[in-house]
Amino acid sequence: MVSADNLNLDVLELIFAYLSGNDLVSVSLVSRSFFAGVIPRLYHTLGFRLSHSKKYPQVKSPFAAVMAHPDFAVHVRQIDIRTVPLIHSHPHPEFVRDCTNVIKLASNLTSFTLTVVDALPPFLPALQGKERLRDLRVYANLTSDQSAKLIGLKGLSSLVLDHASWNLVDLLPTWTRSLSASLTSLTLYMASDLNELVLRHVLSHCPHLTGLHVVGCPRADHVTVLKLASLFTPNLESLSMTSWENPRPLPPTLTPLRHLKHLALDTHCSMAPPHAPPVWTPLFQKTAEWSCPLASVTLRLSERLAVADGFVQALLDAHAGTLRSLFFVGCRLGPDALRRVCERCEELERLGVGVPGKDIDEFIDCMAKCASLRVLVDMGTDRHVPGKTGVGRVNITRDSVEDLMDITNINLVLTETRRWTRAEGEMTAKLERRKPVALSHWFMPKI
């Protein structure tokens, strides 16, 4: 007779790989066999969020739990810290101590994320010598000495630097030279001192890049990024960049990026002209010439301007057959343009667009014309516009969601505070009372 106690441990680990969160904790209490099978999965990822910080130190952090059983650190693969508890306006020393000790013991660490402002320096010594570390995302406002420690990390395949200081920007060419053989994805977000010369040296060392995201860097606009990307990284599959006021024209000749699958554009503009900025049209004319298989497009505006129907027509003429994800952030899309998107994008699975407060029936009729659509994200609140705060507007009600799911194949609707799902033919509504945590930047691929 087969029981949990005589099942192979590898089999239990495979079964428990389908569980997460509190389910793993509950299973670990069943028996010693289940506990042993759950441990690798339970300690695979250590995260720390605002909800944890509010309860600290009354509730033990996951890092303190590991330090109570140091042998468990061998199972830690990912560490993701989104907030750090404070005491007298400084990081709590016990928390930092537990975190750094876990990092030192986690010999199999492959991913480290720390997005807290100016919290990285105490963690730098512990990160040294992590030979299996492949993915790194940090808030990188560092001094020269701190930057020198950070660029000592080798073997990275994915690097995300938020708000990199000039000290680190100055060392980027040296760092990417040492990462030349391994780096496949590079993200530079809000690096005010990044310029064309530095970016040229950086990309010249990154021949294997398939993902490049340079966003919010005022000295490296979309023309600079596109020119250097076509020159040094023609195999790109994912590209994000920013256009600023009075953008320069694109170079007449660019090496085609024929493998491009995801494109995100962060566009800063004033309230004039009344429609989406003209910089988008020549860019998508290029992608049409390259015949690249764009599956994901994200367009973001600093002001809520209307997207011209002519531009939507040009976008669909070029990529309607391959688009699976399309997001309009901070944009207004007219009913005719929305209907055209739903009619022509036969492979579209995810759509992010502002849900109208009025004429919801017409909106639902448009959604019904896209049989492949599975996920709808309401982008209509001001929180999606840079520099503005959400006001909690909810355009879509439970009745509207029921009508939407009744006549479409959509099974997930996301708004600012709500998550509506349909399972086994029935629609259920779940209210997200906590503000959702963005696990990645808005411009990263959604496919």
C-alpha cells in the first residue's frame, strides 16, 4: 500500500511545485514526509512587502525564519525585497542582519531584487561571490566605492538598474565588458546621467542582448536607443525607450530589428497636439518595413491625449496578425479605433485600455468582436499617468463584468482595486483591498 511516507521525495517535490503561499505552509504540517517535500518549494523565494513591514518585528520575517534553521538557506533561489522596516528613520538593524546573513548562506541564490530607495549598500558585501546569481534588480543610487563593489558581480544574464547614480553610470562600460558573455537583458530606468557616448560603449559590449529597456533617461532618447540598438544588438526581441518633447527625426537608414517581439514607448508631451504624438507613426512604419513579429505593444503618454484613428489603422496594418498583448497607458482610444482593434487582432489575448464610464454597452459590444481576448485591464485611472495619483475611480461594476463575461471569452478583468475572475463557467468577484505590487516595470514584456 502506497502512502505519503513511502513516496519518493522527488515525487513529493514535483507535486508540491503546484502549490504556493499558505497552501505550502498547511501541507508542511501534515507529516514529516510532507514537511521534507515542501521545504525546497517553501524556501525557494523569500519576499518582503509592505504588509510584512507593518507587522515587523511582532511577526518574524522569512529571513529570520531561515536563520532559525540555517540549513534551509541552501534551498533559497530568489530574494525579493520591496520594502525595509524602519526604526528611527533608519533600516531596522535586526532585519538587515538577518537578510545579509541569509544572502551569505544562500549558495544557490539566482535572483536578487531590492527596490527600496538607498537601501542597497549594507547588502553589497553579502552579494559578493554569488557565482549562481543571474538576475539582479536594484535601486542603484550609489557612491563610487559602493558602485565598485556592485560591478564586482559577474555572470549576470538580466540586469535592472533603477535611478543609477553618475558614479555607477561611469562604470557601466567596464561592468558590461565583464558581462559580455552572459548578459541577455539590460534595463536602465531613470538614469539621468546616461548619455549617448556611455550607452554606445555599454551596448558595444553586449552582442547577446535580446532585451533592452532604456526608459526615463533624458540624455538617451528613443532616437539614440534605436540607432545604437540597430548597430550593436540586431537580435533584440524586446525594446523599451522614451521620447521627449520635440523629438528628433529617425535616421534614414537603420539595421532592421527583425526579431523584435515586444515594443514599449514612453512618450513625454504637452497637451498639444490634440492627438497621440507623431513620433509613433514613423517608428511603426519602420517596424512594418522590418516585418518583425510584434506580439506585444505598450504605449504610454504623460498626458491623456487621444490616439488618432489613423495611427491605430497603421499599427494594425503592420502587426494585427501577430499582436497578442496591446496596452494603451494614459491614452484615450475612441470607440471606432477600439472596434477596429477588436475586429482585426485575431490573436489578441490581453488588452489594456480605459473602460468608459458611459456607453459601457457599446464598449462590451466591441470586446465581443475579439474571440481570442482573455484578459482586460482597465487603464482609465490617473494612477497610470506618470506623476499623478489614482483617485480610486471604478468605471466597471459587477453587473457590467457579468454582462462582459457572458458574451465574450474574457475570464479575467483587472481594475485598480478589483480582480474579477470566471472559473468553470461562473463569474466570481474578488476585491483586492491592498494596493497591488508591481513585480516588474510597466514597460516590460507582457507575453
